[in-house]
Amino acid sequence: MIYYVSADARRNGIGTKDSPFMTIQEAANLAMPGDEVLVSPGIYREYVNPLRGGTEEARITYRSIVPRGAIITGAEPVKNWKHLEGNVYMARISNGVFGNYNPYTTVIHGDWYNSKKPVHTGEVYLNGKSLYEVFSLDEVKHPTVYTASWDPEWTVNVWYTEQDNGFTVIYANFQGKDPTKECVEINVRRNCFYPAEEGKGYITLSGFSVKQAATT
């Protein structure tokens, strides 16, 4: 069986070429060993949790029809930026957007991680490029160049987050860019394509661009 997916499809698609699904997850809910899911170019803002795995003889294949044309992203755009001062803007995002995993309250940790600063698993992206996290609003207002970076000039594009009564508040310095006119995104999903249960193998993911899941 071949299932078709298109980001431009209507919600009531049935997975055929003439009536494709709108999300990859819809196909993932039905795909059986030996099936193929063909995905048209577009941006798929979803977490795909394959319901089944394939077998050694019959894999389940998810394929971008155009190489890197189908993009699975863990990020969502933020539109409600308000100018604070200078190059600094602020956005308030309801914590309900994040479900049971908020990247802006979850701090990176592990015995392999040596930073003493509470770096969050979320990021802020300006036109697809990550900004640097800082740890106070004053550092957002007065950023300094981080000379150890491979791109020192970019390091003055910074952000800071705090919590306020069920909202994640993000402050960002976009260095003269207007975030209401640019593409600004934040992480809202922990995974892009990942089986929630162990033991689901023999799955091929081919030709996709997979990006911007929250750091795990």
C-alpha cells in the first residue's frame, strides 16, 4: 500500500494520490510492514510517532518525493512580538502550547554536560538561525560578543526566558531586525520523528529535512 501526504491537502484526505493526508502522522497511524508513505514538498509542523515498525523482509518507508523538499520541524512561528526598547522585543506564549514538555522550563543536564549555567533545551530562531541564550534581561539589552564562537558577530543576537503565571516570556535582541516581519520560531516539540515505544524498527526515513526539535 502507498499512502500520500501533502501539506497543502484538506483535513479530510484519505491518503490517496488524488486525496492525500495533510499530516504524516495520519499515514503513520495506518502504515503496515511493506507500505510506503510518499510526502510532497512542504513544511510539516508535527511530531510523527510511527504506530508500527516494519520487518526485516518488509520495511515501512517514509519518503520525501523531492529530496529535502519535505521538512519535518519541531518549531512553530511566533507572531506576537511587542517592542520593548531599542532592538529588544518580548513575546508571551501560553504554556499550553507545549503540552507536557516545555523546552523553556527544562534545563539541559547530564554527567556529560559541564556548563554551570542553566541552559534550556529550547531555542529561538531568526530566519532559521539559532540565537544565543543569555541569563538576564540586562544581557539581552546589552549583549557582548562571544569571541570563542565560530560566528562572533552573530553572538549579539540573544534571548532570555522567564515564567509568568502560566506563560513563557521570551525577550530577544534581533539587532535591528523586526521580528513581526521576519521568520521567528521557537521549539515546541521534543521530537520530530521518533517511535514513542521501543521495539519499533525496520523503518526507513528517506529524503526529509528534519530539524528544530528541542535539544534532548
